[in-house]
Amino acid sequence: MTVGDDLRTSDRRTSGGRPSDRSVHPDLRRAARLVPRPPRAEGLAAVRRVEVGIDRVDRAVRRVVPVDRDVEVVDGATVDGGAWSVRVHRPPEPADGPRAALLSIHGGGYVMGRAVQDDALCRVLARGLGMVVASVDYRLAPAHPFPAPLEDCYGALAWLMSQPEVDADRVAIGGMSAGGGLAAGLAILARDRGELRPALQLLSYPMLDDRTVLRDDIDESGFRLWGNRTNRYGWRSYLGAEPGAEGLTAPAVPARCEDLSGLPPAWIGVGTLDLFLDEDVAYAERLRAAGVPCELEVVDGAFHGFDRIAARVPVSRDFCVAQARALTRALRPTAAPPRAAT
């Protein structure tokens, strides 16, 4: 369901409603039975159990769509002393000029994950849209809390925009979950520094607001992959402070940014059975109120990471197509101005 100007949603989980297997989208019910529930305890061990589940899903996905081996790996330490690296995916056909590009930021609650996990999607976007896609490996919390991960992403974006094969005016930033949160924070950081101007924020079920962990009206027993206990651990690790504390600001926490004006246009997608539903819808509303064009895609009956876990079912394909359309609209070449008559 694409949400229009009034940002309506249907079947929203609010006021403590419990997601049930019956409320899962029909395309996703089989996958939902195989996806691990969030751990009942918070902490590194609990998050690692989620990571084991994600790894199992990744292996299943790769049996269908192999990891892309035809990529260039660029180590940021050899470029500007940074600690990041990127996996660069290019379309096979030659280009007539500089291409549009996407900086893709992987998810993992700020504490886990790696760029290679998104190879399949990066390959699809690079080859299907004829663009360069660079997926960044950034330092992870808790060993490297904010601002290290965000600065790594900023360094990777600056590198990508500087490449001769890339049109710096047609570069998007995007990610899933914590990657979407980092992309939103990166958009704020780029605006405030005034050095880089991304053309689009592509945010899939982004992790935007640490204050969600304070809610006591959420029954997370029906969630999959990520719940509020692991959410607390992820935010605490990334912020180096207790989530919900006073004084936390953007770009560490995008939802705490008081002024969202002047940010790039955004596409936000999230499912109704996702922990991040309410914070994502609220962020979309605030972007629009600040004059930032924002398309919100709310998928009925979809849980966190559904498009990765069940990539080939129609509802996931539609979600991917919606992202591709948003990229195509935002990154289309700008027509050259007409030449003055002589």
C-alpha cells in the first residue's frame, strides 16, 4: 500500500496490539514460520542469536541468488585514512557518461552485519537501473559507537561522489533497518556540513528513534527478528548512553532532529508488523511538514526484514520495485538547459 498525502495506514499495530500469525501477509506466512522471534533477553548474546538467524536466512537467499563475486572492494584506509571499505557493483554495459549511484548501508542494529549481505540487492539495482552501487562496511558498535559508524558512511559517500564514473548530482543514500537509520543521519550530517548533497534518502524500515525502547504499550511477542529488548541493546551500544536519555540529538538519532527542512527527498517503506512502524510513519509526517517530499510505503502484514527473508514472493518483489521506481524518478538525468539563440 502506497500512502498518499494524508499518510493513512491500514491495519496498523498501535496501542499494544499483538501481531499474530493470522495477521501476516499471505505471501509471507510460510517464511514467518521459519523466522526467529526476538530474544527475550537483551544483550550481546541475544543479539548474536538474532544474527545466527539472519545468517541462516542469508544462506537460504544465496542458494537462490548467489553472492555477487564480480565486485570491486575498495578499502577506505588506502584512500583517505578512513576505516571503511566499499563493495562496488557496476552494470555490465558501458556508459556514455557519468552514471547515477547509490551508497547502500547494511543493517544489523548498529552492532552486526556486513556489506556482503546485500550483494544480491545491489546487483539487481546496478544491473537493472544501470547505476553504480557501493555498499559500505562501517565500524560497528559497541566497539565503535557514534560518531564512528556515521563518519565512515560520510567518508564512503564523499569517495563515491568523487569518482569520475559517478554523476555527483545523482547520488542516493539508502539502507535497511539500522542502515536506514544511518542513511537518515547521513542526510542530516551532509546538510549541516554543506559539502555533499545526496539526491534521495531510500529508507527501508529504518531504525530512527531511540525513544521507542521507552514504550510500555508494545507487546513484542509477535515480532520477528527485532524487538524492543534487542532494540535497547542496539541503541545503547551505538549511542554510548542509555536510550531515551536527555540530551541525545541528531544526527545520532534522526528522529530527534528538530529541523528537517532542506533534507533530500525521501522514500520510506515499512510493514505493519514491524517494531519501527510508528516511528517511521511519524518521521515521514515530519519530513512532509518540513517541506521535504516523502513517499511512504506501508505494507500490510509485513514483518521486519520481510523482503530479505522472502525475496521472491510478490509482496517483496513489489517492495523492491517501489524502491527502484523511487530511485529512477530521483536520479533521472537533468535535461540540459536550452542554448541561447545567437
